[in-house]
Amino acid sequence: MVINGYQIEPKANLYNADLKGADLRGAELRDANMEEANLSGAIFELADLSYANLSSANLTDANLSFTEMTGAYLYGTNLSGANLEGTRLDDVKYDSKTIWPDGFKPPQTAKMDEARANPIESTESERNKSWWQFWK
């Protein structure tokens, strides 16, 4: 599936993509790189974002209800106003810069990583790589 010119598929490189308000219901984005993407107001209902890199992504007011996000990377991610009803967040990784919706508490299996609070800036060539290539 292609939305706003972006290929929506597992392991997609959506670094800095503008998918504001996009309808991504049921999208298969497992292991995708969505670092610094604008996903505000997007609808991810029933999507698979497991192990996706959503670091520094803007997910304000996004609908993530009943979305699979197991193992996702949420370092510095803005989730303010997001609907997380029924969202599976087991083993997500986040830091002190992650903004959760008001009153939301991450599950006990989520992993807070303070060492990621000030990550080293990546180069342009690193940004164009799929994020999972760094974890080998």
C-alpha cells in the first residue's frame, strides 16, 4: 500500500515521513523505521507496529487503539493525546523525553532507558539506512 508517496510495508524506511492524519488502519509496519516521522492524528487502529522505531516521532492525537506495539522504540516520542486503548505495549523501550498521554502509565514490561536521553546525532547516511541494520 502507498500513502502520500510512502510505501507502507514491514521494514519500511519512513524516516522523517509526513503521514499526518493518514489512515493506516491495519497497516503492517513491523520493524519499520519511523524515526522523526510526523504521524500526528494518524489512525493506526489494529495496525502492527511491533519492533518499529518510532523514536522522536510525533504521534500527538494519533489513534493507536488495539495496535500491536510490542518491542517498539519510543525514545523521545510524543504520544500526547494519543488513544492507546487496548494497545499492546509489552517490552517497549522509552526514555525521559517520551511524552505519554495525560494519566497514562507505561506497562511494567516497558523498559525506561536513561542512557538514551541524549543520543549521539546520526549522520544523513545513517538516517537513510533501515534502523534494524544498527542492531546487528
